[in-house]
Amino acid sequence: MKLVGADWRNDCKLVAGGVEGEFSVFMRKSEDFPENFSIGMLYTPKDGSGEITLLRCNGQHGIFNGSFAPDHPHFSYHIHRASEIAITNGFKPEKYAEKTEEFASFEEAVQHFVKLINLDPADAMKHFPDKTSQVMLPFEEGSRS
């Protein structure tokens, strides 16, 4: 991840056998508000017709379309998925979102994202190591009861 402005960023390309076009992953996390993040997968058709966001795992980011709506998924951890309904109605493919309890941090969202896109486990460990189980609590030996 590289700090660019106020966000940590990372991008990479994915290889999918037998598929025309290109897949890529983007990761963004706010420096000031780490609960505000986005991890997504894009598809760019070979015909050059434009980029399609297939999936986004997002953190909490509150305001949506300039309004305050506590019941809207953006106030919780949520997932956007491309849908035919959104495309047919002229919206961004990933317009609609659903709340999720599958993750509650950027690190957990990365692991959930890797599962959702069905990334080969060896590649997942190499490029997206699981950092969720590496947290060490600051207890001194013998202080546990």
C-alpha cells in the first residue's frame, strides 16, 4: 500500500484463463478514518467498451448522495455487486449495496474479498496474506487469569 494524498492505495492485475478482457483489483483505505475503505474488482472488456466494477467490499463511510440516512448500507460495512437491474436502468453496475457482517475491518474485508472472487489459495496467501490472526495483545506472560 502506498500513501497517496489522504488514502492508502494499491492496485493489481488478475489473470483469468479463458476470459476475454482484463480483471484488476483496487484497494483504498483512508489514512484518517481506517473504517472508510474500499476493495474492489474491475473488469475491462477486450472490446474497449469501458470498465465495469463487478464487486466492492466497503467500510463505513456515512453520507451517501449528499444525504444522511442511517438505514442506508453506507453507514455499515457493506458490499456492492454488479447487477443486470442496475445496468438496465442506466446506473453504475454496482449501484446497489447490502449490509454485511462478514467483515468489520479492512484486513477482514481483504480476506472476504479473496473468498468472494475465488482466488487460488496459494496466490491469495502470496499476494493477500491474512493479517487478521496476527494481532498480538499486549499481555505480559503470567498476567492472564
